[in-house]
Amino acid sequence: MVFIAYATTMVEIFTFQAKKVKRQEIFKRAESYAKEYTRAEKTLIKNKRDARRAGNFFVDAQPKLAFVMRLRGLVLKAIFE
């Protein structure tokens, strides 16, 4: 059991411990994201270098874009008459 000077009830102690565990989980998740971004950046640099050695160009992946339009309230009867 962890004794905290400012905690007066058991509920406050458990709340503090739960928040501490949650902060640790969030920090671990952030570390994994940082590793993923670092790995992606290194892969991009490697691909560019390999293409340059082969006398080619490497083009980064372009973001996909979808344009979606939702039509509501059209009176189709007026259009087809």
C-alpha cells in the first residue's frame, strides 16, 4: 500500500494510483508512435538513397483524397417530370 501525505481517504489513494497507471500507459503509447514515425522516416531516406544509387527518382506516397458529397432533401419527382 502506498501512503500519500495529502490523501485522506482510500478513494483518493486509489484514484491517484489509477491516474498514475493511465499516465504510464499514455506515455508508452506515445513512445510507440515516436518509434513508428522514426522507422517511417528512416525507410523513406533509405528508399531515396537506393533510388539515387540506381539513377532513378523516388516519389513519396501522395495522400489519398476523396471528395464526398451528400445530397439530402432533393425532390426527385420534380426532376423526372
